[in-house]
Amino acid sequence: MAVWTFFIAFAPLSTAQTPTPLAANGRLKVINRQLCNEAGTPIQLRGMSTHGLQWFGNCSSLASTQALATQWGCDVLRAAMYVDEGGYLSNRTGIKAQMDNIIDWSEQTGMYCIVDWHILNPGDPNAHTADAIDFFKQEAQRNAGKKHVIYELCNEPNGVSWSSVKSYAEQIIPVIRQYDPEAIILVGTPNWSGTPGDVTANPITGANAYNIMYTFHFYAGSHYTQSYISTVLQTVPLFVSEWGTSNYSGNGGNDYTNAQNWLNLFAGANPSNIKVSWCNWSFCDKGESSAALNTGACGNGGWNNTSTSGAWVKEHLLSPADNWGSGTVNKSPTVSITAPANNSSYVTPAAITLSATAADADGTISKVEFFNGTTLIGTVATAPYNFIWAGVTTGTYSITAKATDNLNAVTSSAPIAITVRASNANQNPIVALTRPTNNAQYTTPISIIVEATASDPDGTIAKVEFFNGATLIKTMTVAPYSFSWTNLAAGTYNLTAKATDNLNATTTSSIIQFVVNQPNTNTDLIGVNCANLNDVTVFELNANQRANATNYNWWCNGSTQSIVPVSGQPYKATFSFGQWFTGGNVCVGVNYAQAPWYKQFCKNITRCTKATIGSTGAVSDGGKDGNVALVMRVTYPNPTKDKFTFTTDAPLQSLRVLDHLGRENLIFKDLEAYQTLDFGANLPVGVYFLEILEVNQVKKVLKIVKTI
Ligand code: IDC
């Protein structure tokens, strides 16, 4: 029994076309609207279409496929997979299995196979786009690298514009190209694939617009538009994936004369001399005049039990039969990817070594190209075929290697999938407070500049927040991260800056602590807040404390040289602080003629740090002028041989460097509090004056010396 089956199945191969259409022509391509074989030679494929797989599945088998290949002279078999009308959408698994069988039987028997998404009712292919994407994705994955599969995206759009069909096709084509990048793709046209001329003004364009053909269908009993098609052929690549000898219903009177006119045109009798490939509707045994077999033929293997139409079509396939030569056709190269393994994953930054092996049985490999989808990544001309794909960003990639042999035959490898992920070890941002300085002391009223630096080693800074203790005081999203914090109240401040990066990781700076003091608010005793050694200065009791006063007694609990009441004005006293004064309370005790009878007023006087010409280190005017104490620091040795460094506690209008004749050498304007300046590197040797102009117009001068 097994031997008998074997005989039945393979005996017809003895009359096969030698070589088979597939072996002779290999990978197909479209060149200038003409279907060509792998060697670039124009060819015409002719063959049959099945009827609906859901109705006439019994007309498709390995045996019937062999009959078509070897006894009918078919080059191509179209599997008409209805989508509606009880087709694929009603039985996805079963109908797809039928489709896949026909694909494989076609390959085994050396024919091309058209995978036909046979939409008809409804006529808008967009009705089933998601299903089509899913289906064609599965088929393209399954058939990737096979040379005989042709995809037909939508049998016969009707009641729909070309732009809608095009939009549908533009969603399906990339899905196929991702896995089976070289395949021929057939796109249906409006009016039951009757008006491919619609494409002329608006063809599919872009990176995927190659190896695409548009379909034209005709029924000889209804359609007589040869001149129209001759014109369309001048601009549009056509494939007649379905035609019948009957009228458009699939039944009725057959017009063989008209059918012959069409076949003549497709054989090349058109102004463009283009050969147009075709499939006849249909290889089935339905009782309709377009059916190629007589009723009941499929049930008993009657693959040559032809109807009138079937006999006419078979005769035209066989006389003349295609002659595919004597087997001298160039053999295509082989190629496969050896690394990375399928489904490999990487972490950014990724540099991926792509490796392939390639060989050519009857020649040499001229190059191997690596593709990501349809995008060329790199080309390698000689073995080993390794290419380092560097700088790969996150994503999922489908990689193929394409080998080209010395006669320009090409083969693409099966695709491999690669995933590149972002490094999940996000690094925290870096942040530091650069202003104010730690442990700074201020006196109200005061505004300060707060500043932070922030950066992220592997991303960007989303924001920097400034806190005083737990209280948010400012949020900044753009560098520089600095702002003026105005009118600070007296108190102790604990500043931090918190940086957040683009992935929400945060870092908080170390704390900068500073103190804002109230100025000396003693308004009862009027006089300086500080004294230098040997200063002589007058203190006075405020007039509003002097009513009913009878006696004033002045003293100081720090060392003083003398305290002398002003003659005739005992509510004033002249203090000579002498050379030992280190600070202390200046006080006056007052007797009154009535309650409160006696009261004591004190004011704490500190030692001023006098601005010392030619000094190093901090110098201060000590607030002697009644303004906020200004600390002026020439922190670089003064005298200096090269440059001076100057820092100010408070904002300044200007800082000028004058020479000994009062001529301005340098000027800096609008200094911020805590601004540091380096200057003087280019000044000649000499004596200079640093003229400091505070915002309240008070001017101070400091002598600086540049030495040899
Ligand atoms: C016809 C079949 C017929 C079936 C009908 C509806 O021959 O048996 O009942 O479909 O499914 C086409 C279509 C093709 C049609 C054919 C004939 O692509 O499905 O088949 N035809 O009407 N376009 C123009 C004609």
C-alpha cells in the first residue's frame, strides 16, 4: 500500500518541467514594471487559482498540485483564501493550515505560490486590517527566506477608493517586509481590481516600495478594456492574479476570442512589451462555467477531467509550454546568521557583532549585507562576514544577512530578533550647593544669592529643589540653578538642594547652614555698634527716655581709657576706648523724679576689625558708618606679585582699581553678594587703590600693592 501511494504521488514528476519554474527562476524581482527572475531576465508566470478554500478544499492536495505543475504546465498556483463568506475568519486554524499546505506543496513541485487574502464582500480591505496584519505577519515569518511565496494583500477592493486601499497596503507591506524583505507583493485595485490606472497618479512610495505589483482582474465575457490596460502598463507594474473565460459572475457565456486577445496582450503584445503574469479562475469542480474541472472531479482525483474552460486554459498553458532552459541557471548563494543567537538581548550602550556565513555552489560571494528590517546596517565584502553594529539604542530589531553572488543572485537569511534595553542601573544625579558659604553670618535686611550645581552621569536633570529644613523654597528646572532669595528673616537657616534626574532618581546636597542676625536694635543708646582701639566717640540717650530724668551715670563693663559726660548735656558721654578695649556693654543708669525712678540702658559694643591697608586676610569696616557691616577681603596676599582675590558679603555697585594718580585701571560693576573676583594679574608693579561703591552710595577705599 505504501509503495503504491508513493508511486501515485511521485510518478507524474517524470513529466515535470526541467528545471522547474522555481529552480530555473529563483528569487523574483520587479525591474521597470516587469517581473523578472533572479538573474534579472523578464519572465511571465502562468497558472491557476484555486476556488475558495472553505468550499473546494478537496481540490487541493499534493497530488493535484503535482498535476498542475507537471501536467498542466503551471508556473504558479494561487491559493484563494476567502476572508469572509465562511472563509478564514470563520475557521482561522483550519483554513490557514490549508493555505500552508498549498504553500509547501507548491514549493515541493517547483511552482510559485500566491497567498491570496481574498476579500470580496465586504469590498473594503480596511474592514479587516488587524486580521490581515496578524495573518501576513505569521505567513511572512513562516515563509521568510523561501523564494516561491508571493503575497496578495486584497483580492478585489470594491466600493472603496484607491487612497483607502493604498492606506491599507501601507500598513501590511512593512509587516511582510520585516520578515520576508524580498518577496513580491501584489496590491489589489478598486472596482474589483478593475482600475489599476488609479495607481498611476498615486503609487505606493517610500522605502518599502519595491517588488510591488498591482493587480488587474478580468472576465472575458464581461471585460473588453485591452487598450486601457495597454496604457496602464506604461506606468504601473501589473499582475493578473485572477481572470476567467466566463462573465464576471464566474458563470455564463465564455468568450474565448476575447480571452485570447487578453492572453496575447499579456504575452507581450503591448506598447511596453511587458510580459504580464496570470492565474486563471478557477481550479475547482463547481458547476459554473469558469470552473476548470467537471463536477465531481476533485472527489476522485480527476485532475485532468477538464471542463470546456479548463481544457482551453490547459491547452494555452501547454502550447506553447514554458521553456525554462536546460538547468544552466545560476544558483543562488546560501547565507545564515551565526551570531548573535536569535532573541539575544543587550543593554545600552550596545555594540553588537553580527556574523554570517555565506557560500555559493557555482561561484563566489561578492558581498554580505546586514539589514535591520529594510535598513542597511553594514556591508562586508570578504569572509569572515563580521560587522560591529555600534551605538545601538533601545528597541527590538529584526536582523537579516543578504548574500550576493558573482552573478548578482541574492539570498536573504532567516531573520533573528535582538532586543536592546536601557541599562536599568540608573545612576543618581550629583548636586552641591555653591552659594552661600557654610556658616555665613548676615544681618537684616539681607537678600542673598542661592546657587547649586547639578548634573546626571547617565541622563538629564529634571529639577532642582531648594529646601530650608523641610520647607521647599524654590524649584528650578533649568540651569543655572541660582536665584535671589530676598528679605530673609532673622534666624538660622539649613539649606539643601535636592536634584531629580530624568528617571526620578534624587540626590540631596549636604547642608549649608547660615545665620541671619537682627541688627543691634537698641535705639535707646545712640552711637556706634563697634569701636576700634583708641576710638573716641559719643553715646547719647534717646530723648524719649529723658523726660523727668534727674541724673545720668555712664559706664562700660569692658576696658576703657576714659568716659566723660558732655558738659551741659549729661545724657551724652564721650568714650575713649583706649588700647585695651575688647568689647563690652556701654551703659547709662538714669534717675527719674517720678516712677520708674531708676532705669538702666545698655548697648553691646564690639571691637571693629579695621580696614587695614596692606593687610592680608579679612578686613571690615565693622559697620561704623551705621550701615550693614561690609566685609572686604583681599584674600590673596596684599602686596602680591601676581593677582588679588576679592570677595564681598554684600552687593556692590562697583569696584574700581585706581592708580596712584587716581586713574581708573579696572572697573567691575553690579557685584552680587559673595561674588569673588580675581584681578590685577596684568597690572604693572605699583600702588593702587581699590574703590568700593556700596549700593547705598557709601564709598570705601583700600590700598593694594603690586610688587616685583
Ligand atoms: C465567485 C465564484 C462563485 C462564488 C462567488 C462568491 O466563482 O462560485 O459564488 O465568487 O464568492 C471575482 C472574485 C471571485 C469570484 C469571481 C467570479 O475574485 O471570488 O468568484 N470573480 O464572480 N472577481 C470577479 C469575478
